[in-house]
Amino acid sequence: MFYDKFDVIRAATVAPVEHYKMDIGLLQKNDPADFIVIDNFENFNVLQTYINGELVAENGESKLAHLATTPINNFDAEPVTAADFYVEENGKKVNAIEIIPGQLVTNKVVVDRHDSDVLKIAVINRYQKSKPAVGYVKNFGLKRGALASSIAHDSHNIVVVGCSDEEMAAAVNQIVTCKGGITAYSKEICVTMPMPVAGLMNNGDGYMVAEAYKDVDKFAKNLGTTLNAPFMTMGFMALLVIPSLKLSDKGLFDGDKFQFENLMAE
């Protein structure tokens, strides 16, 4: 379907300004000079970006100076051991989180914990010392190693998925050492992007941060996961309000029944 390019531009610029009754954004007299310069209306490549009349980006490169910051971070988690992820063998069948690729909703399934595509997942409270809450996840796809992250909506505790308790512990301890970040670990190889700002952001140069994320994501996928965004997926496995089954630092939570669920299936 073809849309007139000026209608598209208006929808992206003028329409939201008028709808939300904003006092900027129309480039009228006395408005801040916030605008972009493009090469042509066919390719629409942005050549320059101006904010309040100041050139802040040109040919894909930022001209904004890096501002040093003092990170604020509430991170009191302590190192863990492989034994912290142990689950007693009092039955093979468990309630598990089944990932649906490309979606935030999950299925609640009963699986044999020893199935090839069933992995352990755990959430560790980052604000105080506590025992990891351990569950099982299906369709994550890791074949070796472990992934861990301090981006775990909404509480942003530490979440980890792994192929062995030892690797899960090593990945979590890397996050603890950095006081936040994302990491992929396998056989003593650890690729990490620290996030010292609240355990959620890196205060370094944006281009360097982007490259660091690519490195961790690439190594994670080398470990076997076929998920398009494994860390994004993992981060939402702790968001309890999205059905059907999620994991908090207090255990499995059934979003349909809105109550905690037993790990062992009846």
C-alpha cells in the first residue's frame, strides 16, 4: 500500500504535537529549532540533526560531549554456589515456563525436567541475601553455558538460565562482581557488559556500549539459543503480570490464576 510521503511525515511530526497539545515541535516562530536535514525524500537518509539550533549529530555520528556520571546503584546480592540451584529429585514432572518465540506471554506446561530442551531458570534477589528461586524453562535453546542478567522486569533482580548449576553460579557471580549487567558464560569464557547505573544501564560511550552488547549477544547465540533476543526474553521471565507462568525471587507465579504455583507437578 502506498502512502503519500508528506502524509507520513505529518503523522510522525505535526499530528502528535497537535494531539498532545505540545508547545514545541512545529518549527514556528520562537519555537526551539529541533529538526533534521535529509538527503532526499526517496531515501530519507538523515544527514544532520539539530536540537535547539545546535548541530548534535552529522552523518551518523553524535557530536554531543560525553558527560561523566556517578552511578547510583542499589545492589546487595552476594555470590552463589552451584549447590544453591539444586532441586531435589522427588519426581520428574515439573511445572515449567514454555517460551513462545517473539512473544512476552508464555505457556504453563508440565514437562520432564530431564528433557533435552528443558533448562533451569533462577531468580536471585539483588537487594538482600536470599536463596535463589529455581524453576524450569522450555524452548530457550541453550546447548551449553549460562546467561545471566540484572535486567529482569519489574524488580530487576538477577535472572539466569543455564545448562548446569555450576555454569549458572559462575554467570550469576559475574553479575554480582559487576553489580549489574548481562553476561554469557561457558567453560570459563565469560563475555560481559557491565551496567553500573542501577544495574540497568552502562554510562560509557554509546557506540562502545552498542558493540559490547553485540559481543555478548553473539556469544550467547554461539551457545545454542535460537531466540532473536535471548536477554530480552529472559528479562521478561520474571514479570509476573504477564500470563501464563513466570518466576519471581519468591517462586513460580501463575498469571492466569494470579497466585504462586508449586514447582512439582501433581
